[in-house]
Amino acid sequence: MAEFDLIVIGGGPGGYVCAIRAAQLGLKTACVEGRETLGGTCLNVGCIPSKALLNATHLLHETHENFEKMGLMGAKPTVDWERMLRYKDDVIAGNTKGIEFLFKKNKVTWLKGWGSIPEAGKVKVGDEVHSAKAIVIATGSEASVLPGITVDEEAIVTSTGALALREIPKSMVVIGAGVIGLEMGSVYARLGTQVTVVEYLDAITPGMDAEVAKGFQRILSKQGLKFVLGAAVQVVERTKSGAKVAWKLRKNDAAGEIEADVVLVATGRKPYTAGLGLEALGVELLPRGQIKVDGHWQTNVPGVYAIGDAIPGPMLAHKAEDEGMAVAAVIAGRHGHVNYGVIPGVVYTTPEVATVGATEEQLKEAGRAYKVGKFSFMGNGRAKAVFQTEGFVKLLADKETDRILGCHIIGPGAGDLIHEICVAMEFGASAEDIALTCHAHPTFSEAVREAALACGDGAIHA
Ligand code: NAI
């Protein structure tokens, strides 16, 4: 038994960042993690491995689509799937070991095993009970699978299984046109798999600016993904060669079904809090299973805090990281702050999609007077040079004050470009502030400036 100022339960992006920051602020800190490696879902079976596969398959696609156009002739690469998976695993290992190193460097103790909270101020890991002045629950989330579906991670898979298929499937049905479905669908479509995405709602990526979602769907369709929208999935069952998905269209009850080698269930995630002993501890949960916290991420049990996917808000690694740093500051007696109005969201397809702030639909619904500045990557010289002219930047600003309210980008490097607007929004900047800022030529970021110019006297290259 050891005594700590803080024990963080969960070593994902929320938990490990919280632990490192707490140690930096002088707290004697431990982090409980039961996986073999640190990093949680994100590093082990989520963000990082999917980015490795997206990178490899994007390059494959480039060699087939664009190399000859640039005078790069010769044999087109074929895929050694085992080797590609090894590359992905090496990337995971490099990242998870990096966190282990950071723990050592910052003197964070890794308590290996699964933790529970037998009483406030105590954390049980295996047979040992440790004491802590404060406890942070950062246990993340797990796939939320439709009732009646049995996931075997072979023919019927979640994102975890989709990242480690034994072979490249000839066909795949993705249930859910959210971020996981579209990123993994893109990976396999580029590897030659026939991908059909079945989505309950009438548009892909629910919650995204409708114009952007529509443009995104058009681009993905051109890349070979097929979409069945407005379809309520009824049954998913294994067949001899794979699995079958049956649905009914919501508008007219028309039935449809499709068989594929693999079915990926990507219908969202839910908080993972099983085994923590929250009920006995009396920690209040919300109806959807999230832990209820106050403005300082404290639960109704004093000294027990929660962050990340286990509490309300977007289930994003960077949101969890921000909360991790903020709650560490609070526990160390400082001020902790997260601006929930400026949390970017990125889909790492090609082209990428990135958004921050309000969508046009949200502004309409709020009855807000706004203006739209749009600029297509067709008018961006750099995008032309690298065959990435699909997509646009859409900037939303207050009609009266010109203050930036939101930004939505489909296009090359969108996931990086969005941060210019995040910083601008943090500073309460106007579209004109962006328009008056010199942007290097030729860069993709000029498209952001042009969208800002379009909010004023007009874009130059439109
Ligand atoms: P999601 O919430 O993004 O999308 C789930 C989709 O499934 C929705 O479009 C929903 O309408 C649809 N759906 C739900 N029930 C359905 C049914 N019965 N039949 C057909 N469609 C149905 O969830 P997803 O993609 O599983 O991702 C989980 C979480 O992980 C999300 O919060 C996401 O933000 C996060 N994530 C983030 C990534 C990123 O930031 N790049 C990458 C991957 C995941």
C-alpha cells in the first residue's frame, strides 16, 4: 500500500496527460492502467493505428492515381498486408513506449492492473489498496453495439477488429456513417474493398455543417464508397463466408440486405465505467451512463473527479487531454479551464474534414445574424500543384461584429488549418483579423484567409 496525492484511473489521453501535469505541479501521482501498454484506446486501438493505416493507404492511392501524372513512371506497389499491419503495430509501440518514458521522466508511478474505488480516498489495484487525497476517473469508452448483434471481431467487428483483420476483405458493410465508419471505410476502399455504409440518419457525419457533410459524401462516393442513408438496421448475422446486414428504410419501410466478408459496427461509443464500484461508492451517473461532474470535474463524491469519454461532451482524445490538464490544475489548487466552445473535430480521410464552433444550422436555429465566407481549394495554387483541389473553407462570422463563430473545412491539411481559427476564436478575433494577417504563399492556409476575405470585400482568387 502506498500513499499518493492523486491516483488517476485510466492511462489514455485523458488519464496520462492528467497524471503528467499533476506530477509537474508537484503532486505525488500514480496512474492505474490494466492494458499491457499505456495510451488507452487512442494509442492502442484507435486514433494512432488508424492514422498509420490511413497514411499507408493514402500513399498507395497516390501512387496509383497521381504518380504518372507527375512523370513518376514504373511499377505500381502492391500491398503486403501483414507488413502494413506490422508498420501499424510499430507505430503503436513507439507511441506507447514514449508515454512510459514520460511517466519515468515526470516520476509518475504506473500501477499495473485494473483499478476500483472501494471507498473515497482509496484505489484497489489487484490485491493492493492505495490511498489518495484525490482520484480522477479517466476510464474512457467502449463501442456501443446495437442490441442483438454479436461482435466476434472476425466477421462482425468494432473498430478494434477492423484494425487487425487477418486479410483484406473483398467486401465490407459499415454500420454508421460517423467518424470511425468513414475513416475505416476509407482505408479499406483504398485497399480495393467494396465498402457500403449503412446509416440510420439521412446524412453522413451527424452534427456536422450540412453543406460540408453533403460535399464530404460526394467526395467519398467518388472514391468508391456506397451509401445507404435513412436505413434502420434490423439484423446482423454471420453467414458461411462473412456476415449479412438487413435494414428497413425509415421513409417507406422498404427492406434491403447485403452480405459482405466483414461488417464493421461503428454506431458510437459509450462510457466505460464497469468494475470501478461506482454504484457502491454512490457516484451519480447520467441517464446515458456518463459520470455527472460539476464545473471542476468533481463528482458528487468529494475527492473523486472524472474526465474524458466517461463524462458528457464530444468523445475526443484532445477534449480528454484538456480536461486532464485542467483537473490536475484544480487538484493542485490552481485554476483549470476548458473552453468547450472551441474544440476542433477532425476526420482524417483524404481530403480531411475539420470543424470548430457553430454550424450554419446551429446559427439559424439560434436566430443569429451571420455571414458566410467560402473559398474553394480550386482557387488555391498549392492545392492545384498537389492534385488536392477538392473541398472548401467555410467561415461563419457574426453579421454585425464580424466575430468568428465557426469554421468548417474539407480539403488538404484541414486538420491542421483549423487551428488558426481555433486560436482566432480563443482571442475573440473577427474575420477581418484573419483577412489582414499575411499568409505565406503558396500554402493551403491561404484558402482560410480567402474565406475570411469573402466575409468582407471578397476573395481574390474566386
Ligand atoms: P459516431 O457517433 O461518430 O457515429 C455513429 C453513427 O452511427 C452515427 O452517424 C449514427 O447516426 C449511426 N447509427 C447509430 N445507430 C445506427 C443504426 N442502428 N443503424 C445505422 N446507423 C446507426 O460514432 P463512431 O463513428 O462509432 O465513433 C465513436 C466516437 O469516437 C465518436 O465520438 C467519435 O467522435 C470518436 N472518434 C473520433 C475520431 C476522430 O476524431 N478522428 C476517430 C474515430 C472515432
